[in-house]
Amino acid sequence: MRATEAALMQGTPDPVLGSDLATLLVAAAAGTVVAILPLHSALRERDSRRLALAGGAAYALLCLTAWAGVRFVADAFVESMVADPLTLVGFLALAAVVLGLQAAVPVYLHARYALLSPLVALFGLTTLVLYAFLRVRGESEPLVLYALFFGPVLIAGLLAVALAEVGVRRGLAVVAGDS
């Protein structure tokens, strides 16, 4: 990269995997696996609450491991977060809750009500989160921004998508009942 290009892109995160395309492909592959896993028949027959809890915990662990692992390998931990261990623990706990809900809600809605749109939304959210977490040295910390702002808004959007699917299904059932 030329010096002028680097100067123009100050504050842009570096993709740890070498390129933005490679980072996006890995994030999308992980998103695909995460979204398809709840469709497995052995999982659908389990208790929907326990499945959602386990899925949310595993998902939060996956995302937080990706975030921390990349920063550890690249030696790119945000100094202000690491300088105060209580702040770091607080943000990690908040992020774990938000990320856990991000997966638990779609898994529960699929296991309990056979909704598919939340799993499609989970694919998109996973791709977005991992794409952001697999990049380092930007102007802001993606974990903090996601846990405080974007995550809760996107979970609400996920619920709106699920409600829209319920509405469409009911509308189709009414139309099918009338004919």
C-alpha cells in the first residue's frame, strides 16, 4: 500500500486474516454454520429453553473467543480496557449477555415455533459481528460499541423479523382457510 493510501485510511481497522475479502468469507462461513446448526433434527427435539440457553452460551463464547484471540495474536488489546480490569470484566460480561441473546432468541424461536427468519437474521448478525471482531486497530473498539449500542438494536430488529414471519404465516393460514 502506498503511503498516501495509508494516510487516507487512518483509523480503518486492519483485517487480521490478510484481506477484507478473506475476513468476510470466514465470517460468512461461521455465520452459515451457526444459522444451520439449529436446523439439525436431533437439536429440534430437545427442550427449547435449554437449547436456547446452551446455544446462546456457546455463541457468546465463540464470538468472545474470536474477539480476544485476534487481539491477543495481533497484540492489539485496547489499552484503556485492559488498564482497568473491572472495566474489561464489565464489558466482557455485557457483551456475553448481548451476544448470548443474539443467538438464544433465534434458536428458541426456531425450536419452539419453527420460525426460520430469525435464523436467517442470525446468519447476518454473525457475519457482521465476526467481520468486525476479526479486524484490529481501528478508531473504536467493536466489542464495546456492539454490546452498548448495535447489539440491542439488532436484537430488537431480529424480533421484528420474527413477528413479521408470524404475521405472514397467520395471513397465509387465513387465506388458505378461506379458499
